Amino acid sequence: MVSGGGGDPSQNPMGLKGNTLLIAQGISLLGFSVLNVALNFYNSWLLTVRYETVDGKEVTVEGPVAGGGPNFNFPVFYTMWHMVASVLGASVILLFVMKPETGFPSFKQFWDYKFALVVIAACTSLNIGCNNVSLTMVSLFLNQVIKATGPMPTMLFSVLFDGKKYGWGMILSCVAIVGATILAVPTSSSGPSTSGAGVIVCIISTLAASLKPVVMSIVMKGSVERPKLPATVVLFYDTFISFWFMLIYWLASAERTAVIHYIGNGNGAIAVGLIIAGASMAFMFNLCNYFFVMLTSALTTTVAANGVKVVNIVISAITTGISATRNWIGVALVCLALVVYAYFSYAAKGKPPPNLLANPFAKSEYTNSGPDAEAGTSTKATEGTRLTDGKSEAPECGSCCIVS
């Protein structure tokens, strides 16, 4: 249940209250949840590559397969257009919904934050690119289970680079997620075959996704020299730079030939239509995600995201044909551990930082504050925290993102 939006209309950037606010929250939650699940399954269907045996060798099938999906074997090219959709989404918000106090993105502003923004964009490129590449090698179920371990590397990166502190509840729930994930991973005898390369690519995606919010959090805290950047401004730079990273990779990779062959075989109209459909869903997801955070809180979004992740894991396990008892026990434990993690994350809000798993020497050029607890006791993030016009604290850094 979405809560925290109707108490104080003055805290609501859109000025909504009562039933109108509840309806807006419900619509944004529905869009956030449905588009999250839809994009994951759509991408998996689109990017699952089919093979055929020719002269005793397995070769990639070029073009759509009857009853087997579009068979896109150019995941980075496909993902590149999601970046375009996200730039457009961020621009719409910045120009028409909530103009930032820092002004519309400019070259001078980018140059002030260039190192952090390039790192963020590199993380996005690796996360989304590798995530979609992994979907050509492993099932959506295995992809989602591996991605569920994200809280553990995020915690470690936060300790190393942002000086955060965590209690035993957060630590043990992250360990439980990783342990349950190992149980959930199917073997060749209990489920679909597992590609070692696909697993490695998915792990790289998970690590990049875990590092990104830590760097974003640092940038969005600001400093004496540099004002903090709103989430939508960071999103604009992030996806704009990521587009060029992906374009350069595509031009230099074998994907360029794959796209030419796919279109040259008379599949151009199909490819364009499917790419536009995926990019449109990414565009709408970013808008729903933004409004969901703005109308509720980043904490509510985190809990909802964990809930959607559970749905993705369970549905993908069923559709993938997972049957072994060990795997299903692992799935159940992953889901339970995610719920426990969300609970301890909620409980940590507003509490003094614990003296566990801390790096007291971590300090960034972008932040003038010392170590803080999960989500920052210095920011006092609570269920009532809203995403405002450039005044949001670090917890809002995930307000707009791409499904991964």
C-alpha cells in the first residue's frame, strides 16, 4: 500500500490531496509495477537468441523464428534506443513538470561534475548493456536471481566510497540473499542449461548497477564547491552520455553487421516497430517511476521495487520450467530475504549509525558530510520524504532509472 502522500499537501509538489492524491499514487504505482514486469519479459522475449545446426556446428539464426520470437542478436543497439527514450523522458520532466533550480543541463554544468557523471554513465552502459546481453545467453529467471544479489555489492561500495555504516540486520539479510541465490540457480539436470559467459556478463551488470547509486548519492549530496544535482538532471546526463558509449561500441562491434543482416533480410519494419515499442515502454516507465517517487517517497519506491522483483523471479521461474525442489527452496528464500532486507532498510531510517561494517576514512570531494547510516541519518529520509525541485537528498537518486 502506498502511504505518506496525503498528510501535508504543502509537501506535495503537485498540490494533490485526498482522493485525488490516492488515485494519482495508484496510477503511478500501477504504471511502475506493470511496466517493470512487462519490460523485463519483453526484453527477454526479444533478445533470446535461437541457434541451428549447420554442418555439425551451432550458428545463430538471423531474423525472426516462427513461434520463437524476433531473435534480436544485437542487444546493445536495441538498448541504445532506450537511452534516447530516457533522455526524452528526462527532458519532458525538466521542461514541463519540474524545472530544476540548477537550470537545464548545460556543458558548463556537465564539466563541473564530469568525472562523476562519466562514471555514472559507464555504470549505466555496463548495467543495461550487459544485462540485455546476458538475456541472449541465460534465462530471465537466472538473470533476475543474480540481479537480486545487488544489495550486497551496493552495501560494500557504500562503505568503501561513501563512508556509510550498516547494522547486523542489513548485513545478514544481504548474506541471506546471496546464499539463497546459490540454491536457486538451476543445474543442467533441474532446469535450462546455464551459460558460464552469460552468468559472468550478468554479474558484471549487477556490480555496475550496485556502484551507480553510490556515485549518484555522492553527487546529489553536493558540496561547498558544487551544488547538489536533482535526480532528473543526473538522469539526463547519465542516459545522454550512455547513448554515445553504446553507439561507439556498436559501431566497432560485430553487432553492426548483425543489424545490417537482420534488416537486409527484409526484417527492417519488424525491427523498427519492436525497438520503438521497447523504447516507448522505457519512456513511460521513467515517467511513472518519477511520479511514483514524487507522490510518495524513495523508500516506498524501494519497497515496491523489491516486491516487483519477487514477482519477476516467481513468474520467470514458472515460465522457465524450474522444477527441482532445491531451486524452489532457493526462490522462496530469495524472496523472503528481499522482504527482510526491505524491513531492515526501513527500520534504519532516522536511527543513529551503527558501529558495524563501516569505513570511517571514506570521504568524497563531492560531499562535505561524514559517514551516515543507511539512506543517511544526516538527510533524515523518512516515509514522508518527497522528490522536490532540486531539494531532494541522496535517497532520491533512484527516482528515475531504466529497468535492469
